[in-house]
Amino acid sequence: MVVRKKPLRIYQGKIILLLTAGLFLQNAAFSAQNFNFEEKVIGSTFKSLARAFVAVTDINKLKASNLKKIKKMGEAKFRKQQAKAYPALKGLPVFLKDRYGVKEDMSKEQAIKNIESLDKQKIYEIIDNVPDATITRLFKQYLSDTRQEIMQSDAVEQVRKLWNKIIQKAN
């Protein structure tokens, strides 16, 4: 009696079907745990870029530059800048906001004190603790604000453009 093996194609089809079913079940499990793949990808991308930026930047020089700008600002201009920055800061975890006195009505003196206290380790801690959902929300807000420019480029180019603007503002 000759035993014929099933063609490999039949097995491939079953394997693909099982993998596809597994992906759907996996997605259902992740959504049950409030896992958002998009948020994780965007959040981890920006966190990696931010950590790399901090690693290669002279933090003391950057701090001095920003402190100089803040100290020169009048109270009205500081309030205006604070109002622009707060939407990003309000997404920080409560323990970080408490540690650094981050409030919507934070004083100029508190902002100066916060910047003076920063070192690379504290900056890494802040980066690591910003929720992915906050990063994703801010990224999507940025995309909607600059839709015309961004629509002409792919996703990698979008991230690169945003990162270049962040670096320009930091310098």
C-alpha cells in the first residue's frame, strides 16, 4: 500500500488560516485589555527619538539657553507660552506633575526651578513616564494642524518632519 502525502499547498493554506484566526483572536484579546497598537508604536517611536536626542545633547547648554529665554520673557509672554505648552504637560502622570509643580497656572519662577533641577536621568524618567496615549494625541493634533503639508508625504516622512521641528524648537 502506497501512502500519498498531501501536497504542501494544502498545509500552507491551513497554516495561513490558523495564523489569520490567531491574529484576530489576539487583536480581540488586546482590545479587551485596552491595548492600542497604534499608541504603542507612536509612543515608543517618539520616546526612542527623545531618549536619543537627550543622549547626544549637551543638557546644560540646552538648559542655559532655555533659562535665558524664560528669564527675558515678560509675564504676559510667559503666560502665553505656558498656555501653549500645558496641553502636552497635562498628560503627565500625577506623580510627575506633583514632583515638578506642573499646573496650568505655573509661575515663571516654578518653571525656572523645574528646568534648573533637570539632569539626563530626570529627563529620561519623564520621557519614560509620558503615556503613549498622550504622545499619540499630541501627534495626531499636530498632524491635523499641519494637514496640507503632511498629506504630501509618507508616515516616515511625517515623523521626520515633526522630529526636525521639535529639535529646532529645542535649540
